Amino acid sequence: MAIKTFTSGEVLTASDTNTYLNNGGLVWIAGGSATNTSALDVNNVFSSTYDNYRIVVEMASRTTLQYGLYQLRTAGALTTTNYNSAAKWFNLTLANTLFQDNDQRTTSITGGPSGDQSLNRWAIWSFDLSNPNKAQQTGSVGAGTGVRKDDNWYSYINGGVQSDSTQFTGIRFIPSVGTYDIRYKIYGYRQS
């Protein structure tokens, strides 16, 4: 698409707005939060409107050392099988530590450390989700940083796939154990 430039005194029309200002970047779909929860379900956020999504999650643990996970949903039903994911956590606090932990899962997609609510320290995890609403495999890749209850700062990378050919419409955020506080934002990538 051509880049439109406006000159002084030119009138900005509805057509200009629709054509040039609304055709790029991310589109807000949903956001919310939960306190002291073991699961947060978000339904009806994936549709045929977008192929790919950006999801930003902030987490703070209420209990033990933990990290964030997610599972996909369709028409309110949870899918807990056919995942393959891995995450590597790099300890930023300890000198000369290549990585602190490696987590692999087959029942969810794994993220990284969830932060520590008692210290008001939140971890942030952002990931891209490809084609969740198409009848094909759904891929995920992300990264984040945070401090866990062991008071060490971590950075992490993660990736995974849900291999069912299902048209997913929602997502469930869960901690690996216990409960946590969570805030999320979901955006769709514009098609053009």
C-alpha cells in the first residue's frame, strides 16, 4: 500500500482514514486480569478475522516457584493433549550461568518464570500465536523476563506447537503449580 502524505489545509476524509490509517500494525482484541487464580479462561478471541496474534501476559506467583503455561480452547472446551513445547530460562542474576532450567511439555505450551506477587515483582511474557482459528496445527514462539521467588532474575525463550487440526477460539492461562495473579492483552495482526 502506498504511503499517503497530507498537505497543510487538506481535508482528511473517511476514505483516507479507512484506507491509510487502519491498515497496519496490531489490533486490540481483549484484555483482562485475575487475582489468586489457578486458571483463567478467555473465550471467543480467535476468529477468521486474523491469522496471527500477539499475546502479552504479566504474571506474579502467589505460591511456590512457578512459571506460566497456556492451553487452547474451542467453543469453551479445553484441549489438553497433542502439545509439544520447550522453554529455556537464563539466570541473569548468577554470573556465568548459561541456563537455569529447561522445561518440555506435552499437555500445554510452557512460558517462563511467573514473578513474585509478595514482592510486587511481575514477569512479562509475550508470544506470537500462528493460525489458531484455522483447521491446521497452531504454532507459538515467545520470550520474556521476570524474577521468581528465589529472588533471581531470568530471561527466557519458548516455542511450541499444538498439533491438532482444530479451529481454536479461546485460550486458558495457568500457572505450573499453585495460584498466581495475571494480566493479559490479546492483539490480532492486521492482514494487510
